[in-house]
Amino acid sequence: MIRLQDQLPADATELGRRALNPIAREMQGSLILQIAAEVRALAAAGNPICNLTVGDFDPKQFPIPRLLRDATIAAYDGGQTNYPPSEGIPELRKAVCGWYARHLGIEISPDWVVIASGARPVMYATFRLFLEAGDDLVFAVPSWNNGYYAQLNGARAVAVPTRAADNFFPTGELLAPHLAKAKVFSLNSPLNPTGTVIAPEQLADVARAVVAENDRRKKTGAKPLIWMWDQVYWRLTFGGAKHAHPCALVPAVTPYVVTVDAISKAFAATGVRVGWAVLPPVLAERMKALLGHVGAWAPRPEQVATVKLLDDDAGAEDFGFGFRAGLNERLSRLSAGLGKLGVEHLVPQGAMYLSVRFAGLFGKPGVEGRPMATNEDIRKYLLHRAGLAVVPFQAFDLMDETGWFRMSVGAVSVADLDAAFTRLAKVL
């Protein structure tokens, strides 16, 4: 038996680093995952923790739809285990078209749809297809993973700060100066991390800015601006918040929009891994080719099951009603509890998140006894003193020390929240 670890030289670390290309050497891991590892270690040591860090669902709290589970098992039992087409099985691409026509008011044909193993592959493919080294990737902050994707593609990350007063969304006027040099613009609603929803009139304003910029470029022959529209949370809205698709509001923006979507958040099916992109056919062909080389297709049984899921409007709505009610109960509990403690936060509008600001802790003694001056100081204080695990907005490219954090309720019970508020009240 040869122990491979014994074959590594003393300078193996430096040797490996020299072997990497510059992008790989500079690549950073997810801050959210780093925080999650710390939280798991504390929980494993027996500390009471209310984990509001993960953008995932605990199946014990939020199981996937029974139809999706049963249809997936039936597809495996039926031998549906060979390679699917690289763009997705025809039945699923057609089902996505019907789903959008019935629920979003936009009509497309199957050659607009590319299926993948969740939303991440088509997001990465979008950046890979349209960005060259040094190009500007423009995105509003806070937002999820855009900075990481810019670095992975050698692009320049252009983060546009937003205001809580605007639900952390940009306006067309705010974006216009940045779009002039951008090759790709990224926007997500309902928004991770804030749990807010962009108002249709504000979304239309953004769409008109993208159209105006591309009209300007047509006159010079410049490369068009592509808009990646991430709507993976669109089935999860609360209260009076309404989701809209930019192409339904401003049809002229259609040639420039890549829509990213998935069943992961709409159906609590994060581990099932079925997502898709919707984009003009000439671009969809290139995305299909790229993902075919990567092998990022969703498993055939899950694709077969997703067809049944999307075709069953009554079943999807029945599941969604109970699912949204469970999320809304937890988010409302958070909002009410924070309100009683006098903690600034935004009323939940969508997704599974709540934005909360613990600015009142700045200047008070932290875990190490010195005055808290950063979001990281506050994060550690809440975790170690109150057993409350949250994510600072720095993980979403808003680097200022604002006191804003994300809370995620997909993996906690109501009892977990109540216990956490008892602890939180004692330390605030």
C-alpha cells in the first residue's frame, strides 16, 4: 500500500500554488460557507444555535412536493437513467414555456429554453458567454455571488450601492451611468439577501434604461449589453408584493434578457437540481454547447418529474399556499420580535430572507471586550452571546460597515425562533 500523502515534498503547498492559473490563485471561497462551518462547530459542541445563515430548506420543516418526490422515484424505477439531451428533455422545455405563458404572461418556444442542474450553471454560463477579460459586470449591491463570478471570468466588478429606502434595488437613473460601459448587467428579485421585491414600475424603469443603452450602441455597432434577470424566488412573495417579468413590462428589452430560474426555491427542492435559462434561440444554442462541454445537465429522472410538477397548476398552487404560509409565519415572527426589541429591519416581501440592522451595537463591548466597530464584530457577538447566526451584507458585496445582516428562515422552526428571541433580548 502506497501512502500518497508521504509522496508530497515539503514544499508541496508552494508547488501547488505555482501550478494554478492566476484566476484560480485569486479565487475566494464563499464567506457564507465559512460562517456556516463556524456555526456547525458551535452547534456540535452543544451550544444552542438558531441558524439563520443558510439559504436552504430543512426537509423536516419544508419537504418537497409529494408529486415531485413520487414522480422522481417512478422515473428511476422506470429506467430513466441515461444521458438527457444537453439542452434538456423536450417535454421539460415545453413545460417551462407553458409555465411562463400561464403565470408570467410571456410566450416563448422550446428553443428558448436551456435546462441545467440548477440555476448556478446557467448563471455561470451567462457570464462566460458574454464577458471577456476586463469587461464590466454591473450589479446592484447587496446581491448574491456577482463579485465571485466577476473574478472567475476575469471581469471588472462594478458594484452599485443601493438604499434601504429603495428596498435595496437600483433605479434606471442610478444605473444609467454604469451601463454605458457594461457588457453584462445582473439583477435579482425577489432579492437575495434582502427579502425585498422590486416594484413593477421600478423594474420597467430599469428595463427602459437597458433598451436606451442598447439603442445607443446600435448606432455605433458596439457589442450589446446583456441583462441577466435572476428570478429563482419569484413564486415566494408576501403581502402586497407583486413579481413581474421585465419582458412583459417592456417587450423591447427581450433581445437582451437572459432569464435564470429553477425549482429549487419555488418548491423547496434545492437538492433536486433542476434549473433553466430562457434566452433568444441564437444565444441558447451557444449556452447549450457550453453546458454540454461542462456536463451540467440535470439528471433525467428529475427532469421527467419536473415536467409533471410544472404541468400541474392546481397541485403547484396547493403546495405553494402551504409552503408560503410556513415561510411567512417565520418571517412575520422575526419581524414582530425585532419590532418589540426596537431593532431596525425591513418588512418581509419575498423569498426566505429578512434584512435586519444591528447598528445599535456599534461601540458596545464585543466578544473580546473591545468596542464593536465592524459587522464582523457584531456577527460574532450575536453568535456567541445569543446563539443567533446571521450573515453580514459584506457576504453580498456591500462592503461598508452598515450594521445590515441577512436572516434566512428556511431551516428553522417557530420554536427555534422563539428561543432565539429570548436569548437575544438578554444581550441587546
